[in-house]
Amino acid sequence: MSVFRASTAVALVALITAPALAAEVPSDPVERCKGLLTIAPADSPMHNAQVGSVESYGDSGCKFTDLKMTEPADKVAQGETPTTVSIAELTIDKLDFAKAYDGKPSDTMTAQAKGIAIDNPQVKAVLGEDPFNVAIDYRLDEGSKQFSLNQFELSGDTLGQLSLDGALDGVNSADPSAAADPSQLLGTASLRKIKLHFENKGIIDKVIAFATAQGEDPKTAIEQGKSQAVLGMAALSAIGVPEAAVKSLMAFAQDFPAPKGPLTISVDPVTPVPLAQLATIKPGEAASMDLVKSLNVAVSY
């Protein structure tokens, strides 16, 4: 699968966070929105995308309808058909146009892509024929260096919902090395909170069917995973994860691939915890267990 196919869902809602070609911001609000398509990098799915209509609202918002992006011919493997991605409606707000046109990530943005359809056999084998939606809402405070992910959500009527939100301290957008290599955040950022929510409405069955069609044996892998889950849960208990949280995770693992309801995992530390410190946790160590307890890990299922 090409980079275009693999990265499209992210690019749909984070297109403005990618480096763009530096250009002057048009004074006309509609032209300013249209320009977002032309300043996108040539290898971006949004570069010169076809669009039905373009509207602007306020000082920081745009609305695009009937977007269509086709994989560049030079990115298509020999013998394959170019992938086409269609979006019924894409709205963007809280965007810093000056930064976007200067080739820099916007410190704030909310975006919703509704009615996404990807015309590719491999993608359809996993996601099905029905369209899906993606939403993102984030803010980076340059003064406090706090990054807040208020919403990142992938959802569909026949898929379910996967969402993530949280906050990190110590994120410096002005640091070029961190922008080029996000893994450097491990040395500077601290976790303030994080929450993951998953609800299955068909996505698990679709993934299993796809893996089976590829000649794999997902059912055996799932059964083996359930056996290994017992050891995994014991390891979580050994580092201090609350028993109630461990039991909920175990119940989800044993019910998989047919969970009886949504799963929510949250971490809400008493005080922000450096990401580097999380990597030092050791089973049975008193200091590690105190650290894990301070994370306030909670699981509902």
C-alpha cells in the first residue's frame, strides 16, 4: 500500500499542519481558502484537489464540499489503479492562515471530514463501502508549551468509533528538531492526561475477514492472544495498575472479537509525568508502583 493510501485519513484533517510552500495570504476570504489547496506540498493528497465549492466564514474558517483527490500517477505501482479519495464535506476552523501560508503548522485547528470514501479494493476490504468521518481539534499554547488534543475521532455507522484526547506539557513548536523528529518529545514532554475510547460496530469483523482473505489465520491468533492476555494482565498488576482496571481489560480481551460494549481507557496523573520516566517502570519495584498509582489509570467496559 502506498504512502498516499496509508496517510490519507490523517492528511484529510491535518493537512494544514504539514509544511507548505511559503506564500502571501490572499486578502479575499474565499481565495484564502482556495489557496490552501495550492500551497499544500506536491506529495500531499490535498495538492490541487478537485473541489465542488469553497466557502469562508469568520477570520479562521473554510468549508469545502465534494473534494476529490487522486493519487499522482508517479506514485502508483505498475499495474495498479490510482486511488481516489472523496470527501462530501470538509470544514476547518481556528486556523492561523499566516502560519499556514508561511509553511508552518497552525497552533490551533478544528477540522471535520464527513462522508469519506476511498476507492481502493484493499481499503474497501477493511472499511467496507460505507463512508466514514474523521474529526480533529487541537491547540498548542506557545507560552506554556502545553499541547491539548481535544478530539481525534474516526467513526462510521458500520465501523464504530475510535477516539483519542489528551494533553502534554513541554511541547515546543519552535524547536525545528522536534518538528522533524516527534520522537524527541520523549525527552522533553510530560503527560498531563490521555483517554482512548473504542466502540465496535463492525470494524473488528471487517479486519478479520480481510486478514482471512489474505491467507492469514486471525482466529488462531486471537485465541493465542487470549492466552497471552493472562500473562499481560499479571504484568500490569505487578507494576501497580488498579485491579478494577485490570479486570475490565481482561474481560474485554476474553470477549474479543465480539466485545459486549465500548472500552474506555484513561490516564489522569496527579501531576504531569515526564514521558521518559514512564519508560523506566519496572515490575515489583516500589518506586515504579508508586508512579503507576499516581497515574490514576481507569478502564471502563
